[in-house]
Amino acid sequence: MINLKIQVIGNFLELLKFLADHNEDVKVVTLSNAPQNLKLTSPDIQKDIVNVAAFETINVIIKDLSDALFSILIDETRDISVKEQMAVVIQYVDKKGQVIEHFLGIEHVANMNALSLKQAVENLFSRLGLSISRLQDQGYDGASNMQDIIREKQAAKVAEALNTRELSSGQGLNQETNLKRTGDTRWGSHYGTLVSLASMFSTVINVLKMISEDSSNSKQRVEANVLLDSIQSFEFVFNLHLMKTMLAITSELSQVLQRKDQDIVNAMNLVQISKVRLQKMGQSRWTSLLDDILSFCEKHEIDVPQMEYMFVARERKRRNAQEITNLYHYRAELFYTVLDMQIQELNARFIE
């Protein structure tokens, strides 16, 4: 930012000198021929002239934009005092069908979290007379702004849980949590993702609702609504807890197999232990798993189907499909089937 100002001021002085050399009227009132306080070269005068030039330039941009739809690009930057700032660029298609991209300015912000950026953008739009309803897309670089929102909301949830003694405080407890990216083939990576999602479930719901209600992008609103409908279903919660419980059993095995210095004997012992635990889960964990799921649904106000009623699939029902109860679907078709698949995979991958 400072370098930009120096460059602008330097250009201004060069232009003023050029005009003085080619225009007697300008030469009389500027530089060496003018009184000391009328040279038009003091920092305050230069700032005023630069601000006026910027104002007129932005007016031309806004006039060219007219009532067209537009996008904005935002990047974080800092001035010499290390104050947080965001650079704003507007992008639109003009009347000739050409994609136009113009720099609108630099806005000071308290910090680079999503709420501060949102407030700064709203202030800028208000000052320039831009309607947020015409904003079609937004691009951000630098900070992961949606992750900032999740962190803020999760911090508030943790603080509330501590106040109500739902969580205990202590060394190593309640550290910052965020959604994790999953690896394509790593059981441990998937397990960490499911644990994060379960612990931050209400935070994720709140963020999706915010996108559904406030996003200027219609595609994002539709996607958020679809996700809300899906993850607030009993079937999603059931699958989340089933996979989280099952992958917890194989998590240690997954970590051992990823080590370069793995001990093959120890690894095979863990394979056998994992098989035994999975078998015991099938024999004795159904009731406790279902109790955990019902408690989770009650906490997050998710409708629970009556287990003795007929199961109704969320997708279109297949013709001539056999009628089954909810209990049969969740216990036989999901719980036992998934466990058997996992045991079979361990048997297939780790033969004698």
C-alpha cells in the first residue's frame, strides 16, 4: 500500500512538472514560480488530489457497471503499521460483452475473520451505492473464512458447555476443533473427520443455515438446503455413529500400517484384535449404539422413527420391494451388514 502511494505521488509530481514545462499558466502557479504555500506539492495537497482522482475513477467504474450483475474478489493485505486491510476488486461484463476487472480500493478491517470482512464489504457497498442483491459471486484469498466462522461458533458452543458443566476443563481438554479433510484411503483420516463432525454437529448446522439464508449465491443456498435436509435425518445420524464406532476399532491398526518402521508381527496382532472387537461389537453393541444415537437425536432435535413401523426410504421406493420394519433396516441391513463387510475386508487384505 505504501509503495502504491509513493508511486502515485511520484507520478503526480512528474505530471505536474511536465505540465509546467508545456503550459505557461501552470508554470506560473506551480513549482519554483509559485509562493511557497501554493506549489501544489505538499503532502496534504497531493493526498487531496489523489483522493479526488480516485473518487472520479470509481464513479466512472460504477457508471459503466450500471445495473449489471457483478462479482467481487477480496485479498488480505497490510500497510506499514501491520494493520489488517482487504483489497477489493470488482468484476463484471460490460455492454460490449467483455469481462471487466477494476480495483475498487483498500478497506481497513479489525481482523480477517468472516464477520469483519462481511461488515467491511457492506460498508463499502453502502458508500458506493452498490446493491448486494446484484452480487453474484465472491472470491477470497489468504484466510479460510468459512473455517473462521466455524471456529467462532464452536468456541461459543464450548464456552456454553463449560458454563453448564457439560464439558470439563483441564489440560489437554476442549482444545480448538475444526472440520478435518479426509484422505482417500486412510481409515484414521475418515475416523478423525467423523469425530469432528459429531462433536461440532450443531455448529455445522448453524453455519449451513446461515449460508442458506444469507448467501447471495443461489447455487450455494440450494446446496446448503440439501445438506441441511440430509444431515438432520435419522439415517445420516445413524450412519455417522455406526461408522465412527466401527472406525474407532480399526484406528490404531490404521496408524500402525502407515508407519514406515512398522512391526509386521505387531501389525498382524492388531489385525486379529480388530477382528475380535468387530465381532464383539456385532454381538453386544447394538443396544448401546442405538441409545447413543437416540440421545444425540434428542439433543439436536432430530426426528426418530418408531422402530416397529414400516421403513420408508428417503429416495423413491423400488417397485416390488419387500416391506421391512425400521428395526430390521437399521439393525440387519446397516449395522450387521457394514460390520460383516469390514471383517471380510480385513480377512481379504491380511491373509495368513
